[in-house]
Amino acid sequence: MTSNNAIIPIAYYILKKGNPESFILSINYKDDREKIDQWLKCSLLKRSFSGQPDNVLNPITKVIQENTDAFPIDQIVERFKGTNKSLKFTEEDLESLLTYKYNEAYSFSVLSLLYPTLDYRNQFHKDHIHPKSFFKKSELRKKGIPDWQHERFIENVDYIGNLQLMEGLPNEEKNNTDFKEWLENTYPNINERKEVMRNNYIPENIDFSFRNFPMFIEERNKLILNALRKILL
């Protein structure tokens, strides 16, 4: 969670609903939970609470007071339309999400958008698809990557295009294994492998060998952008 302020409108809305005990699990509140999920994604990634959070919280509180039938994500979006706190994403905004790196706070938020069905009560790691240990210049030379390509490899290793979410134990087992080798050995069944690739936005019909890393990043970024468009636009 990159801003605790994003929780305040949720807590206020649930309070206005009478704090129902079944809110988390009941099918009666499924639509509310989906709208709240959308609010969290948008507000965190748009950094809605940077600067003066009261300038955002006060108008949202008023919107909630006037709309208690369902969490008013649409009304909140409309309230800030055209302001510097707009929750609407543009194509430029989406492309900027790909520039978050492994150790930056918002990278997990971006990745969580791409994995909406994961049970986050379990521990998930941000995994380098192509292992980071491969991206030292000495290792690149050992793997036959020409010197003129080294910077392109190194500058992309930590970006979203080379990251996925994995549960802790599978990530530890994958460790520093070559991606192509790991994928083929872990999922020898072709149908199961294709399902894993779809779930992780792994492009099909390209060479997964390490030397093809720039093409892998380019094609995977396209898949991720398409997914983000469906979620956020």
C-alpha cells in the first residue's frame, strides 16, 4: 500500500453502510468490492493523495454522503475530471506504468493489476523472468551477447516487462534458472505451458533464449499494455 489515505474513503463508505459483517464475503456486496478494488488501483497509481490529501478526501467524503447505494467510483471520477487529481488514465499514463522498476514502490501495484485473481493472503514475490544475475557485463559476454547490446539488456532488466508475480516457494525454486529452460522443464505439457504463458503475459511464437531478450521485452510490453487498456481505460 503506497498511500494509507486511499483506505479512508473505503472505511467511510462501509461505515455509512452500517458496517455490515458480511461485506467482505457476501455475494450481495460483490459489486461494491469490485468498485472499491477499481478505486484502489486508480487512486494509488494516479498518486491521488500526493500533495494536500485533504483536498482530495473532503470532496470524496461529500460524494459518498450523497451516494450510499453503491461505492460511488463513477461519481468520484466525475468529481475530479479535468483537475490535476483526475482518475482517468490516458495512453501516456499507461505507457508510464511500464517504467516502474523492481525496487520502486508502485511496481507491485502495477503487477497486481495484471494478476487480479491471485489470493493476496499468500505471499507473492516480484520475480525477474530472465534472472537478474545474467545481466552483469561479464555474464553477458559469457552468454555471447555482443558488447554493443549490453546497455540495452541491462537497462531493461528491472522494468515491468521483465517482472511477474510468483508465490514465494516457486520463485525460490526458479531462482537463477534460465527462463527458457525453466519454462520447458517446469511445464513439459504444452497446453499447461501455454496457459501459464497467457496468465503471465508471455508472448507466444518468439524465441525465449536469453539472446532474444530485447524482442521478449518488446512483445511482452505490448501484451501488458493491451491488458492495462482493458482494466484502466
